[in-house]
Amino acid sequence: MRKEASQSADYFLLGCFAVWLGFGLIMLTSASVAVAHENFGDKFFFIKRQLLLGVLPGLCLFYIFAKVHYYWLKRVALPFFIFSLLLLLAVFIPGFGSDYGTQARSWLNIWGFSFQPAEFAKLALVVFIAAQLSEKGREIWDLKKGFLWPLGLGLIPIILVILQPDIGTVSILFAILFSLLFIGGARLAHLFGLAAVGIAGLAAMIASAPYRAARFMTFLHPELDPQGVGYHINQALLAIGSGGVFGRGLGRSMQKFQYLPEVSADSIYAIIAEEMGLIFAVGLIILLVLIVQRGLRLVKNAPDQFSRLLAGGLIVWLVLQSFLNIGAMVGIMPLTGVPLPFVSHGGTALMLGMAAVGILINISKYVEEKN
């Protein structure tokens, strides 16, 4: 049953996300000036697009999802999920899908606007599987009746993203699905089996493409081929190392001047470490830990199973993606091309990330207690 709001929203959690976004906009402005001026003749090109196509629609979505009762999402979960699948299929239609020079065909171009359907798929997967599992109850313990059905449905968008192929997004979608099954109460034996299949599938994806295998070998031995496959990670480590404890200063990065690839997207954390130093680089990680702690409390005190699953899936999505990006930049994980939420350039990702925050804040108004 729907529960009336019992208190105000979790403003501490909201404040953490606001700091994350504000800091991200500042760093995107600084990191992107050189490449924006070189490619578009306007050093503020990327931040303008981020504000217009990410922040403004994101604020609208945040307001809507923070105000409308979260239980409404359960009613629209199926059409939302189907719509996300249609978008994922549309990238394979000639004239609509684009790869923008990358290895993955993961963009849609419609009427001059481009966006990534996989970002919609992340939110749709959380909402739909949360709705499915909230109806299963104890049936989730049964392999055939309760476990395989939501698992099979959740694998549909994952398979479509594999076909693009985008190994970074596949990893995030799989982690979302796995975490929802765990929070939903699936048997550990079933989860261990799923984890084994997932690891095997990831290994197969790496082995099946030479460029992925090369990235993985570079992760293991970054000193190999520093001017070839290892160029990206070596330049990122150089940027992080040159920042020291206090950094070169805001706007004073050297690596952003066409040395480090993708400074406005995947590599922006390296620029943060170079300009702002170890203090701010670690500070961002501490902020993420605080969000995890607050998110776990929200999951624990959620008023019903649907909101518990919803909050857990959203936190896993945003925080795990952040650590995948940071881990790749500091050399403890392979490069996957995953952007840093609320910081990297990308209107679709920012808009839907803000929608996710709106849902979390909405749920926080209905928690049964606050410790």
C-alpha cells in the first residue's frame, strides 16, 4: 500500500549529490577548454552543452521524480522498460545509430540530437526489475518460479548492449541486475552461479576482440607500448602523479592540451587529480563513500520492498560506475570507456543521473526511521 510522507527529504544525501554536481561542472569547464577551442572555436562549448542538454532537463526530471510518489514508477515500469529496449534496438538501424569513431555503436541521432539509449536502459532496468522482484516475495528462492524469470528479463538489455558492443555498460547493467537479485533475497547458491557465468562472459568478450585483449594486457602491464595501446593509461598516470598533494591549480593542467585523450569524458578524473591534487581526488572518493553509507541506510529503512530495491539499484548504478571510472584512471582496473557520473560531459547521462537522485530523495521522505 502507498504510504504517506512521514518527514522531510534526506537533505544530507541531496547535499552530497549537489556538491558532486557543482564540483563536476567546475572541473568540466576547466578540463574541456583546450579541446573545445581546438575543435569548435569556443572554449566553453562543452560546459554550455552540459548546462543546456544535461542540467536543465535534469533539474526538470529531478523535480518531477522528487515530487511524484515513487510508487507511480511501478505502474509505468513495463512500458518504460519496453521503450528502453526499442531505443537499444534503434541503434542498429542505418541512419539512426552511430559509433562516433569508437568501437561501440551506442549512439542515436534523431533530428540533430544525439543520445545514448544505454543510459535510459540503466534507469529502466532498475525500475522494471525492482517492480518484478517486489511482487515475487519468497518465490525468489525458487530457481524456476522466482529467480530465472526476472533474470531472463534483465538479461535482454544486457544482450542488446553486448551486440553494440559496450563492455563498460554491460558491466554496469549486470552489476545492477545482480545487486537487485541480492537485495530481493535470492539464494546465495543462485547468485554465485550467476556471478560465475558473468565472469566467464566478461572473459569471453575480452578474448573475442583484439582491442579489448590489448586493453586488458595494458592494464596488467601499463609500461608496455607507452606510445601505442598503453598511451592512454600512461598519460593518465602522468597527470595524476604530476598533481602531487595540492595540484597544479585550477585551470593549470598540462595534460588537457591534447596529451591525454577524452579529457572531457572518461579521463576527467585524471585532470581533477592533476589540477586539484591528491586532497580533492581523495575527497571525491570520500564523498562517494558518504553517499554509499547514506544510500545503505535508505535501503535499510525503506518503507516497502519496491522502494528498497529501487534505492539499492540506483545507488549501485551511480557509485559503481564512478569507481569503475576512477579505478581505470588510477590503473587498478582496465579501461572501459565508462564516464564519471555528474562530472564527465554527456547530457543524457547527467539528465538521467539527476532523475535517479530525484527518486532517491522521494523515497527518503517515506523512510520509517532515521538513525
